[in-house]
Amino acid sequence: MDFSLTEEQKIILENVRRFVREEILPLEEKLDPDATQVGPQDQERLVSKVKDMGLYGLGIPPEFGGPEIDTVTHSLIAMETSQHRAGLYAPCYGAFGGAGLAQLFEASAAQKEKYLFPTLRGEKRGFFALTEPSGGSDPARAIQTRAVREGDDWILNGAKIFISGADKADYGIVFARTAPEKGRNGITCFIVERDMPGFHVRRVVHTLRSAHYATELQFEDVRVPHDNVLGEVNQGFAVANDRLSRQRIPYAAGCLGAAIRAQEMSIDYVKLRETFGAPLATRQSVQWMIVDNEIDIRTARWAVLDAAQKADAGEPFRTEAAMAKLLASEGAGRVVDRAIQMHGGYGVTKDLPLERWYRELRIRRIGEGPSEVQRLVMARDLIGQSLH
């Protein structure tokens, strides 16, 4: 297994590293420590520079205007773009663009014209609604939102929670149970427009992130045209599952990037900081924290690149993606926790990015599927799908 970089990857990563160092870090010196966006002029300038690098639209397939970037390179870039204060929530403040709602890449031609292309152009916003108040870790079992066919329409009733951006979106991808007796093979994916009667944003749900919130949604007899079914009826879970597995790889890489930067900060600090007449770096307890950090980082990096290579090769990668997400999110959390400990009182101040990474990484142990679900995914693949 060869994880050495190609010359092209080295050039790309050096350009991205320089962009973060010269464009993003100076901006953050003037921003609130919990900022999630920059001003319009700065945003326009950042996006222009990324487009000049040929890297705008990471995660968007080339046929829809994205760059010719494989999963390995995408993951390596994610490790770099997360190495700043807001990097785990808004990598480079969105300068590299986004994939929109990846499920729409599988949409019909008419749906792409109406929803996907306007989203990619920045004219529309969408939200992804899978998680429900009854529990989101096993959506195949937990989904209680129902959709019943009535002529050329479907009638949706139910609720969703922890949904980002629904209050500012034009439409959303909503998963509902259409054949309860079929389990995970009885879930359908619908495109629900924000102004459809019966759709309500019930409340804002504040989270550990100071500047971020989620929403709770309610669907009361929402009439959705059959033309708004995304994919096939009763096959919505497959639409969600493939993209979720693929997205976990760069998601894990982002966690790893914050850990790498926290380790660099810690090494620099313990060499300079003196206690009782000697640098912290001479203390065995500190040395062991540095070593344990490195073990967590290298283990997670191996898992991320292994998953990415398998995805690029067209091999099964669900177990590898789950392992990468698990190792990176949990390992990065430990790395940042130790980094805070080594920095002492400064570590918990907003003078440094560590405290924000600490909060973000706690959320990332839940986002894109919690650690327990990643273990369940791996167990099912290793032992058998009959596990309950």
C-alpha cells in the first residue's frame, strides 16, 4: 500500500497550504473567534483565488463543473483546509465551494434543472432531512415520518430534528417511510419545497457551537408531487447510504487536519514554555502526550487514505470509510484535548483555536453517523448483515 504523494498532489497541497497561511489566517485575526463567515468582498476574493487554482467545487463531479480530483487528493486537501480556527465548521469559509446536496447528482433531468443546477450556481439552498426525534442513529428503523400515495401526489406527515439550514433553504431532501413492512427497503426520498403548505420550521435548536444552530421540522399533510420523488420509490435509504459512506472520508480527513495543526502547535509550545527551570518538552508526561498524539494522527491518516484509495479503485469501501470516520473523529478529539492540557490556561482561551476545535470535534463524533453506528457498520460487514 503506497501513500506517497505524486508531484501533482505535492503542488496542489503546497498551493492550498499557502492559501490557508496567507489568506485565511490573517483574516481570522480580525474575526470573532466563533465566526462562521467572512464579509462579501473577502468571500468574493477568496473564491476567485480558489478558482484560479482550479479547485473550486470540491466534491462536485467533473460532469457538473467540479475539478478532476480523486478521493485521495480531496481528502489530502481537506486535511489542509481544516487547519484554521473555523476549519472544522466552515473550511476556508466556503472558498472551495461545496457539493450542494450530493443526492441530487442522481436526480432526474428535470429535477437537476429545477434544483441541482440552481444550487450549484448559488441561486438556491437546500437542506438534508433524515434524523428524527425518535432517534437518528439507525434511520432505517427510526424513521416514523410517513408518506402515503394519493393520486399523483404523496402526503407527508412527521417530524425531523437537528436539520441544518432549513430555515434559510428553498427546498429540502426529506426521507419518509412509504412501505413500513419492508424496513429499510420501504423508505422513499422526496424533494420538499419550503413553501409547500403544511411544512413548518417548528423551532431553532441551539448546539455546542456558539454560532451554529439546527432546526426541528414538522410536516402536516404536506402534498408532494410524485415528480419530486428522488430516485426510486422505497429505495431512498440506498440514495442516502452510498453518499453518506463516501462523504465520511473527507469528513474524517477534516478532523485529522485539526489534529495535525494542534500537534504542531503543541510541539512548538512545549519547546519554548519553561516550568521549574526547564522546558515542558523535557517532562516525560508531556513527551508521552506528544507521542500519543502522533500515534492517533498516523493511525487515522492511514485509515483515511486507505478508504480513499479503495473508493478511487472502485472497491467496496464502506467498512474502511466507517473506520476512518471513527478513528479520525475520536483520535482528533484526544489530540486536541491533550494539546489543551499542554497549553494550560491558554488552551481554554479564545486566543487560540484549540477550544473551538475541542467543541467541534465533540460534535463530529456524532455527525455523519455516531461512533457506535460506525462500529455497527463494520460489525455487519465483518460478521454478517443479520446482526441486530
